[in-house]
Amino acid sequence: MIVAFSISPSTGDDTGSVSEAVAAAVRVVRESGLPNETNAMFTNIEGEWDEVMAVVKKAVDVVAAVSPRVGLVLKADIRPGWDGQLTAKVERVERLLGE
């Protein structure tokens, strides 16, 4: 499965930066060892249901440790028996664009 998720910490005021909390969440994902990528809007991670969801939970937990409120947006592509799709899906589109 591939999960795209975004964690939005709230600092509780208008002056705090959320970048450090977001960086802590991305660090959790990268240290998981699962295939992943981060872009301006989401972090994508690929693996089995239980392992991916455990990483998402841990990422939320590290943000919740420094933020009084956490928002989570999650989208999942659940396709049993398929792996390597984090890059393969993009490669298929790029190949068609190159034709």
C-alpha cells in the first residue's frame, strides 16, 4: 500500500514555527526504512498496512508531543500484492509523456 499523509501541528499562537515539528515527523518516516518521499504537500510511504500505519502513528505522536493540536490528512492506495509502486506509478506516466 501507498499512503500519502500530511501532519499539521498547531503551535497555539501565531508566532510559532511548525517546521521543526514537521521535520521531526519526516525524520520518523525516513528512519522507518520504508520507501518514502516528501514533497511540499505530503509525505508518501509504501509498505504493508500495519507497518505503514505504525509509522504514521509514530509521526503523529512526535508532533503531538510538541503541539497542543494535530491535524492529519491521509490518503491510501490499498493494492495487495503490488509493491514498488511509489516510483513505478510515476515512471508509467513519465514514459507516456515522453512518447
